[in-house]
Amino acid sequence: YAEVSPLVTSVLDGYNVCIFAYGQTGTGKTFTMMGPPEARGVNTRALHELFSLSQKRRSTVSDKITVSVLEVYNEQIKDLLAEDVGERKYTVREGPHGNYVPDLTMVNVDSLDEVIELLSLADVNRSTAKTNMNEHSSRSHLILSCYVEATDRHTGTVSRGKLHLIDLAGSERVGKSGAKGQALKEAQNINKSLSALGDVISSRASSSSHIPFRNSTLTQLLQDSLSKDSKTLMFVCVSPVMYNSEEGFCSLNFAERARKVELGKATKNVTKAK
């Protein structure tokens, strides 16, 4: 967690930050990001620190903190905090402060406990299934987003930070997972979006003039977090079992490519007082 902590401070300072877990299904991505109460994951630890730091600076800075929780399931966006989950279609749009999803449920929060309640609701609504590789396999990419609008009480300057905490669905080989029917379709879409993410990483690593963000819903959502004006951290989870050595090698290969990406110097999102 020592590498995560400075990024939390960056969010409060007005930077875009993206933290995600990547790897084969069943290797512990959800455990890494969410974690049980007795062994809290990155999500709750990062947000605990964010609220703590926000509280300490209340005398000089007013923070407005909002969160959203969505999943990308079969290339479709589902608002996991909506009353009618899965009933409507959402799209990704470009706005003055980066990509966003119109009409997505945004909730103002003042404490970690409030976020945990929202995550519990989202967990009930998330798409999971049992496969040969994982008894509780996540069939979607889960994105917990935290937005901080900070106003300096003395100067009136406003900064906007964004924190994406992402539990990616696991990559899987259909032959091993035994996926059939709907689960097969899910696996194909998961692998397609992860492949698109790999293409974006490769394009960034080679400094290509064209970055294929529009090749999947996932990469569209993460466009401003995988671009120059952001800070990104990736956890790669691998299985210690020899049976999964090929998948582990592929995950480590992906990690090696990601390490070569140089996003450049991130910039703050600041609006000076008029």
C-alpha cells in the first residue's frame, strides 16, 4: 500500500488517478481491491486515507466528494447504484473535465462508512458466475470512481481530482473455464475488452500517434486516466499453480509492457478564482 498512498494525496491536489488489478480469473484481483473487513483491500484503505486527509485540511479547503459505482458487462455499462439496474443503456461522453457517463448515479459522501454501504449495494447487483476456474468469477469490470472538488477557502481556487479504483474481470481460456452459453459470451467480451486495454497499453508504450481508446467501452471510460494528464498504478495478480503457468506468463508479459508506458508529467485540474 506504500505505493498507493502518494496517489491518494494527488487526488486531493487535483490530479486524475487510476488504480487497477489485472490478471487471470481466480488470482485474487477482487480480494486485492475490495478485501474482507479483516484484511481491507486497496479500495477501502485508499478511501479511508482520502477522508482522513480531507478532514485534516477542513480549515483551509472545502472538499466536495462524490462517488459512483458501475460495471462494464458484455460491453454495456450498468449503474450499480441505480434503482433499476440494467434497465437502461448508458454511453461514454466527453466533457469539460474528461470522459463521463451521463445520468450515472452520483452520491455525495462524507465518510468511508457511507462508501462501504454503497459498495455493499453494488456488490449485490454485480454480475458473477461459477466457472471451472473460479467458484465466484466476476463477469464484469467494476469501476468505483471518487471525485473530489476542492475549493480553497482563502483564494477561491477550485481543483478537481478523480480516483478510479478498478477490479477488472479475469482473463480466461474458454477451454479451461468450461464456460458455455451466456458464460461463454461473457468470457468472449471480457477477453475482447482486455485485449483492447492491451492494445492501448502497447500504443502508449510505443508512443503511437493513434491510441485506440474507442475499441472498447472499458478503454473509453479510462481514456483520461490512461492519457498524459494522469497517474496510473497497476497490480498484476498471478496464480502460483503450475497448471496456470501459461496464463501467469501472459499476465507478467502484459505487466512488462505496461511498465514501459511513460505518461509524462501529470497536470493538476485547477480553475482559478475569478
